Amino acid sequence: MSVLTCLALAWPAAAQTVVVYGKRASLEAAEAVKREKLQIVDSVVADDIVKLPDYSVADALQRITGAQITQDRGEGANITIRGLSQIETTLNGREVFTAGGGRTLNFSDIPSELVSRIDVYKTSSASQIEGGIGGLADLETHRPFDFAGPVALASARLIHGDLAARDGGEGSVLASNRWTTGVGEVALLIDLSYQQRAWREDQESAGNPVARSDIVPGTVVIAPNGISQTTSIGQRRRTGAEAMLQWRPTPALELYAEGDYAEFRTLQDSYQINIAAAPTFQAGSAALFPGTRDLERITWTNASVSMLSFARDTIDRSKLAAVGARWSKGRLSLRADVSYTDSVNDLFFSGPFLAGTAASFSQDFSTVVPSGSVAGTDLQDPTNFRYTGVAYRASPFLGRLAAAQVDADYELDSGPIGKVSAGWRHADRRASDGSGLIFGDAALTGLPVASLPGFVMPDPYRNFFPGQTGQTVTGYLVGDLALARNAAALRAAFGVTTPVPSVNRLGQWRIGEDSDAGYLLARLRAGRLPLDGDFGLRWVATGEAVSGGQSQPSTSAIVPIHLERTDWDLLPSLNLRWRLRDGLYLRLAASRTLTRQDFSQLSPSLSLAPNPVNPTLNTGSAGNPNLKPVRSDNLDFAVEDYLGPTTAIYATGFLKHVDGFVATVSAPEVHDGKTYQVTRPQNGAHGDIRGFEVGYQQFFDFLPGAWSGLGLQANYTYVDSSTPSRTLRRGVTLQNLSKDSYNLIGLYERNRISARLAYNWRSRFLSSTASFVGVGALPVYTEPTGWLDASARYRLTRRITLSVEGVNLLGTMRRSTFGSGARPQSVWVNDTEFSLAATARF
């Protein structure tokens, strides 16, 4: 729960009436931003964020019209705006990111408590940092000059997950003050947040589809090649901190210094059993889904079984420091900002694997959760299994950004142009994958589990998919993860003498990127016409230097590669707003935007695998440092009617034509005198995105008595997209894009009570594509999903507010298929969580 929930309790009496007793002020503030901006914008402010149990910025963004998210371990992730994941993100106007193969921020990194407002810009302006063809999300944090006087606040939350059967907690503290001194006014703010949330996720997966001609005579049957059950449990820890100092030596000048810190750590223990489809099966046990060639049920004999137990831990850590100044006198205003960001992302994976054979394995794919059961073999008997390996994998990423920006505004007296703005920004960004992807699995052969029984245990989570119909495999051995987070000790325990690898030279890449951008922007003033807007041009020069390694099969050497190039772009923008009457606006926006390609795609590293038996089967894989940015031409038209401080209805139509989507292409290349079929990413695919958004919000003040506290927020987004798929050889929708999505949020604000009931739904979407021998290319779809959260808050006293909250109240089950209900892929279920929270003023 955000500390902003109780900011009102600390304000002086004059401001207090607006926030504490005028509980709808947060909706008014968000509506005012949308109304007053020249661009098409949607906003959410902190007090609305905390009225729902949103753990991170990712959770809060799902309420924005046009935004869609996927779920990751019960939390929001993988955000798209109008179908595009290429979103530029700024923190107080500065570019921010999470280190990795991509460029964008992991919105899950930022605790929701740290933000005071989130603005999502659907259209572009020349003054904004380039990089988001999907849009720009600006996260604003609290500033000490935002408060009229001293503030000291705290909040706490106790969280319980039903599947994890564990408790977590959350706390935040904000302290701010301002002083009048002999050299002007000084203000200081410190904001701290810590979350620890226990989570569990159960996943049941059918195997990849295989073409079998031996199951039904005369018919090629499409049969999943097995089943996989995984229970993952762990903790997610978020730490956030901000410190900001502001100084106004004179009314015309403000100086500031800011530091921000975010750490997002996921600790995960996973226990997985995999049972493969066998060459043999019980006669008469096979059945197909009616009217298809897809296998519905069967009983295999002598099926291979493997148990994979592993610790999988990730950490994102980012630090930002900035200093700057603002000065204004008369018609002229100047701003300058210098910042430095450092980010680290690490993945650690380790654990023991074991395997055996099941005498009889039955599958049924017609149930909601695909069913499986084993007979004739005791899966808890160590004598039936052997150790097959000890896993170790690590993937580090590093990133940093040094940036400097200067902006100027000059207001004009008369004429069609009211203000001219200009600016320049230099950014020096560096990215690498550190030591490269380390794949250090060690194979074990002929080691019976019974000879080292101390490294296995019975599956500790036998209530797999509780409450669901259909059998699941239970009562099996899994690896003990006591030593999993000490990879060297785990290997030594199994007699592995090969040391843990520390570097993968062929997998390493380093990228340096220097960009200079300037812009000129004019604010329109149409005289007697009720028309305003802006038009401008941003020009960008980007220099790219990429380094890596290339394998030389003839010598087994790794040869360094270094390539450089420069790109130029001109990005025009236009935003117009016509006021038909007070509160009723027509908007038109046109722009060109770009997104640079992911760093992992730009990697020049080349891995070649010669085939000594048949040279025509030589293969290779690489990135492509010659990839061009993705560019989009955009057109938007909107109608917005603001009928009151918290009442609005709006509709927006949009069209995007995107060039340069990346596709993986395999082509012959000659290296070291030999021909290889090399797979590389290539530009070329284009996409068209069109759609509309509608939204509405209102409090029903006309209702009698307590009913007048009721209100509603509703929005719906339709997005139609098409891009050619080389894999499927036809046009498809953009990946992770639902054609339909909506939010329904019931509101209640009256006297001491505040409540929210929020339902978020999205239709089926394409998750990925995959190719299978004998079956061909298949789309992977995630089926329609709805998610329900709720909260109720009671202002106990002037200083204390109590809350009860619920997340995933429907126990939503997510499902994916290979394009058909007769071809299930995976099913997931996450915790339903309940929490108690309190906020107070010290």
C-alpha cells in the first residue's frame, strides 16, 4: 500500500479538506491530466493505485485503456500498449531501463508505492525521448516541494497466499520537509519501500505434438509426446528507495539532486515430473477427439520418466543519480538535467535431475487440466531411479546510461505561435551480457538414486491444482534443493570434478550506443478559433559499436568481431485539439516514431557447427548488427467529453503502420571456405495495427443517501493487427496482442469508506509459433483470461486507515493451446491472495 494513501492526513488543514474528505480528488487529478495535455494521454495517480492491491507498476498499468499484460507468478508482466511491447519508459522524464537482452524497463521492478503518478502517452511529441513505437510511460515520483509542510508517513501490509500457504509483508515510509533559510528555500524527501510476497504457481503441460502412424491404423494421429507437471514456489522481494533534495535560492531558480534505487529479486524452487509418450501402448486404450486426428486419451507402456528439481533465482537491480536546474525569467525558461543509470540483471539455475521408467502411464486430454496417472511402478522407490545430471546455468546482463539534456521555452506575444521550445539530448548507453550465457550442466551416468538417497525426497506439494477434476501424477520423488544454491558443493556431492564454468567467450557481446537528438517544437495559438496544439520535428543521430566473437571450425579458435554504424532519423509530430464547447474536445495526432532493436539481436557473435558426415548439414546461428530500427507512422483521432470533475466519456481511433519487425531467417553463408545454413534475425516484416478505445467514468451522485457513493470506471479496447509470419506462411496478429480487452472497476467513496472491485479481461492472443517434425508450423494461443481484484478501506481516525484486499479472487486458470482445444499446451494456476493493511501518520 502506498504511503500516498495517508499523505492527506499530514497536510495542513487547508489542503486536508480536499484530499481526506474529497476522496475523489485522485480521479479528478487523472482526468485533469488527460484533459489538459495536448497529446492523447491516460493517467493513474497514486491514491487510485493503492486503492487496489497492485504490487508493482506493471499491475497498475493493466487498468490503463489500451494496455494489456500477461501474468507471471501471479503478478503483471509483459506489457503492451495497443499491441506493441516497444514502450519507452521514463522516470521523472529520464530514460530508465532494466539490463538484459532487451532495452525496456521491467515494470515489475518498481514498487507501486514509489510512484505518485503514471502517464501513458499514446501519441508522440518532438520534445519526448524517442524509442517507443507503442507509446511512452512516464513514472513520476514524489517531490518534497509537492508538500506544503513536514510529512512523516508509514504503511504496512500482511499478505497471505492460499496455494503457497505462506505469509508475506510489505512496508513503506515517506518523510519530507521544507525549510526557509537565508539562501532561499530547501526541501528534502526520502521514500522507502520493501515487499516480500510468497507465491506458488502450478503448471501442467502437454508435450509437443508428434505425428504418429502406429496408434490408429491408416491414420496419422497428432499425439502430445508426454506430460509435464511443475510446482514452483518461492518469494518475490522488491526494494525501492528515493531521495530528493530541492533548493530554490530565488523564485526564478530551482536546483535539485535525486537518487533512485530499485531491486526486484525472485527466489524460486521448482519440482517437475516429465513422463514421455512411449513407443508402445495398451491395445484399445487410444481414442481421438471426435472429428479430428488429435489424440484424446491413451495408456502408454514402459514410459520414460524424469524428475527435474531446480532453484531458479533472478535479480534486477538499478540505480539512478541525477542533478539538474530550472530557471525562468519573463518569457524565457531553461532546464538542464544530467543523469547516470546503472542496471544489473542475473539469472541463476541449479539442481539435480533423475530418471526412470513407468510400467503404465495413462493420459486424458479432455479434462480442464490434462490428466495423467501411473500404475505398476512406485514413483517413490529410490531403486526405480538413477541420477542423470546436475544442472548449472547462469546468465548475467549489465547496462549503464549517461545522459545530459538541455531544454528552452520562449513565449511569444502574438501570432499563431504562442510558444517555441527547443532542446538537445546526448545519451551514452553501454550494454553487455557479462560473461555470456553459462551452460554448465554436468551429466551423470549409471548412478543409482539408492546409492545417494540423501539428495531426494517425496514431492512436498501433492495438492497439485487443488479443486480441479481429473487425475494428476502424485507421490513421486524429487531432488532435494538444500545444496542447489551452492553449485560447487552440489557438484562435489555427486563426484563431479569439472569446476563450475565462469565464462562463455563465444556467447559474449558488448554494445556501445551514442545518440544525439535535437528538437524544435511550436505551440499553436489559433486566435479566435477554439483550436490549439503543437507541431515539431525531432532529429536523431545514433552511433552503434558492437563487439563479440566468431567461431572458426578449422582451428577451433574464437576470432573477435567488431562492427560500427550510424543511423539518422527525422521524427515529425503534430497534435491538434479543437474545443467544440467547454469540456468537449476533438483531437488529431500524427507522428513518426522508432524503436531500436534489442541488444541480443544486434550481437555479432557467430556460432558455427560443422557436420563431419554431411557438410550440407553445416549449421550456424548469430545475431545481426546490421538490423535497422523499427519505425512506425501513426495517426490518431479522439473525441473526449468531460461532463464533470470525475465524469468523462471518450473514444479514440488509431492506425499504425510499422516497418522493420524482426523475423528469424535461415540462409547459406560461407565461412572459413565452407557453407553453413546460418540463422539470423532480419528486418523486413511489416505490420498494420488499427483499432479504437472507448472509456467512461462517473460517480452516481444523483442516487439517494449512501447509494450516492457508487461509481464506475469502464474501458474497452479493440485492436486489429496483421503481420506476415515466415513460420506459418500467412498473416497473423501481433504476438501477445488480444483483439478485445476491457476493464470494469466498481467504485465506492462515501464518508469514511472507500472500496474498489476491478475486473480485467482480455481475449485470446497469439503467444508464439513453433514448428514440429511431421506436424509442421503451429500457432500457440493463450485462451481468454479474466482477473478479479478488490479492496475495502475504512478511515478509522483522522490519522489511521485500515484496509482489506484480495487478489485473483476468481482463482483464474490460464490456458494455452496449439491453435485448438483438442491440442492443449499448458494450464497455470496462481495464488488467491488476501491482505490486511494499515496506514498512519506519525
